[in-house]
Amino acid sequence: MQNQGSPYGFREGFRDGLPIGLGYLAVSFGFGILAVAAGLQIGETLLISMTNLTSAGQAAGVQILKGALSAGQATLTGLISMVLTQLVINLRYALMGVSLTQRLDDGMTSLKRLFYAMFITDEIYAVAYSKKNRVGARYFSGLAVAPYIGWALGTLLGAVAGHILPDAVTRALGVALYAMFIAIILPPMRTEKGVLACVLLSAGISCILTFVPWFHGLPEGFPVIISAVTAAAAMALMRPLGEEAQAA
């Protein structure tokens, strides 16, 4: 195993990241439409994508912002809801970052790690971690550039389209972001009973919190937090990873 440096350069990183960038271009188009429909301006929508790089987090955040814009004010409860929602949804990136540190070469200083941590997504992490040798700053720069540009450019195009296209068309195109979420969970749902149960339980809790009148007073974003945390905790107790691995 190499400890001094990485054999991978910027060009190889860019090549590996290009398919990810093309996929992000299509998916973030839906986010751009979603954000504009929620009342955000084009510049605000683009800024969100350029500083976050989290599809699920951005989609949930926009819904909370939509509630704040409808109320005409940003309340303390809304801010707390935003923070907790992002923490729950994006906590996996912290775990990915810790795991990825074991695959970085010696040239990745602490400052560089802090900078490149911003660009960690599910796909970028999977590609970087799958490399046979350690990866460095040059490779990671190439790997991140196409996804970053694709996500920002797709968001910009979607936001512009949301302003000029008819409502019926933008509503149809806005489904693309949610289609991506479904595409992510379907494969593991087919093969792992624990994942299937977790998804169904989370969906059931979300439906209860949405349609039962007693819960209508919950702040925007809290149903997502409650559904995700409750379902994940329940399945962690009922089907721990060890049992899931043995069953597989």
C-alpha cells in the first residue's frame, strides 16, 4: 500500500467524476424548479446548490423555507427545525468523511481535508473509496469538479425554467428530484428486508404525521426528523447490522 503519495492525478479524477456530473445536471434541474416554486429567486437557488451539495438536505430545506416565506417571517422554531433536519439528513456525510480519511495519501493535510470535505457526496465517496490505492488532492479535485459544476448548472437551468415554463410543465419536471430518491432506495429494498421495513415504517410514520389532524401543528420539517430518526432507531434495535449480514 502506498503511504507517500497517490498515483492518481487530476485527469483520472475528472474522468471518474464526469458521469456523476452528468447525472447531477439532470437531477439538480428538478431542485431548481422546486426551489423557485417555493418562492426563492434564481440567485438564491443557485447559491444554495453552490454551498450545500446535498440533494435530500436541499429538498427538505426548501420545504422549511417555503413555510417561512408563507408565514412572512423566520421563527426560532423554523431555524431549529432547519438545523435538526439538516443534521439528521446529512449526518452520513460525517461518517463517510471519517471513513475516507483512511484512503487519503500523506499529502492531504488537515486544511485540505476540511476543504475537500465539502465535496463529499454519496457518489463521490463511493468512487474515491473504491480506488485500489490511496487518493490525493489532485485526484479529488478532478473527481469533484464535474459533479460540482453539474449540480450548480442544473440548478441554474431548473430555476430559470421554473420562471419561464408553464406551471403544468414545471410541476412535471419537478418530479425528477423525487424520482432520484426512489431510484436510490429501490435496489436495496429488493434484497434487504431491513431496508424495506425501515422505508415502510418511515413512510407510515410520515403519513400519520401528515394526515392525522392532531399532528397538524408540528413545525415544518419536524415530520421528516421524527420519521427518519424513529424508523432508523427502531430498525437498529430490531435488525442490527450483524443479523442483517448473517441473513445475507
